[in-house]
Amino acid sequence: MASAKSWVKAARLRTLPLALSGILMGSALAAFWHGFDWIIFILAMLTATLIQVFSNFANDYGDFQKGTDNHQRLGPTRTMQGGEITISEMKTGMFIITGLSFVLGTFLVFAGTWHNSPTAFFVFIALGILALLAAYFYTAGKRSYGYIGLGDLFVFLFFGLLPVIGVFYLHNNTIETAVWLPAISMGLFSTGVLNLNNTRDIENDMQSKKITIAVKLGPIKSRIYHTLLILLAWLTLIVFTFQQQKTAWQWLFLLVLPVSIFDLIKIFRIKDSRLLDPFLKRLALQTLALTLLFSLGLILS
């Protein structure tokens, strides 16, 4: 039987800051437009956490089934790869997390839509189901889209646009056009994390026939692509702040910019792909830090 430590490892807690950043940003934007609701915020944070854990379980399961997680992989040893969790145990784990995600997600969507628009309730339920399906079919299943270069697009949608705009709507029951810019920014930062992960794994992914954008671009061009993603993410946040500025507090998030630029330079200079691994955590934490500062600036304004 798998230990609690193995399940925590499979949950990949270091990915949670990125998953929660979109919820934080969408909620802060809602507060900026005077529509914040604590119940929505708490339920959204819990639901996003469960969906991210499910995604990590499914990723562990899918890559193990396809043989991508092997001794040549440069990242940390996965739980199924290391024999810590069996196939049947992982299936059970995914089933339980799916159920909890759906129940909490239903409460979230009901609280945020039903009193104002029953139609929106069913639309959000459908989006929640799509999010779970996207989490599963990233690497699992016979037609996993992560193996045909579509991972970046889905991460952009489900880590950027959907959480930021979706949570904003659940708070406010409306969508402001300006909110698209921070949502795009969050999607780009999230895609940057995925691309960095895939750049690290280019050689092993090629051998496993996992055709990611990084595999198509190669080690140098994938770093250029990464740089463009991160710089464009910063640009969209800066443009939004110029457009919506009320006080100087809204520029707090720029405190993270020097660290981000420094890391981009280091990433471009690294030749050994395995040395990219620490930058995954750093980028996820930077995204959380700038989100917290961005949110604080909005609230103070």
C-alpha cells in the first residue's frame, strides 16, 4: 500500500502556487471592481487545488503507461516510476480526487451563478468537466494531446484564461474587457513553466515520441520561445496597470521583474538541461509572488 509520503509526492506540491495564482488574480480583480465574495474565493481555491492534484496524478499515470518516465528522465523520479504507487492505487486516487473536485466545484458554481443566471451554472459545470478531462488527457489515454504539441495551448487556457476570467465572473456575475490582459499574462507565465519543463526533457521526450513544442523547436529556440512568453506576460500586466491605474500601489508587482530578468539570462546560458529543473520552482514561485503583489496593489487602490 502506498504511503502518505508517496501520495504527497505524487501531488507535487510545488505545482500548487501556479495553480492557485490564477484564482488569486481573478479574485483580486473582482475586488478591484467591488465584487469580492469570501465563499467564492475559498471554494475556488479548494477546487483549483484538487484539480491540480488530479492533473498531477493523471500526468504520473499517463507518462508511466507510455514509458516516458524512465531512468533517462532528468527530473525527479515519479511515484509510479519508482514503484511507490501501483496502477490500481493511482486509478483509485484519481477517482477520489475527481469526485471531490466535482462536488466542491458544483458548490462553487452554484454559489457564484444560480441566483443570477441558471444558464451560467450549467456553462460553468461544463467548463469544470472540460478542465478535468483536459487534466487527464494531457498525458493519459490513447490520444493524449501533450504528446502532439498541444500542451502549451491547453495550459494557456486552463491556467490563465479560465481561472482568472471564470473566477472574476463568479464573484461579479459579469466580465470586464480589461480583465483579459491579466488573464493572458497568467496564461503566458503558466505556459512558460510548462515550456521550461519540456525544454529540460527534450532528449527523453524525443526518445519516448512525446512531441512537445520544445521538442519541435530544439534547445536554443525553445529558450527563445520561453523568453518571449515571459516578456510578453510582463508586458500585458504593465499595459493593464497603465490603463487601470488609480494609485502607485498597483506597480508593486514590478519588484519581481529584476529576478525574472536575471533568471531568463541564466536559463539562456545553461547548457546542461538538468540544471534547468530548479528554475521550474523559481518561476512558479515568482508567478505567485508577482500575483500576490499585483493583488495587493489592486486591493490597496
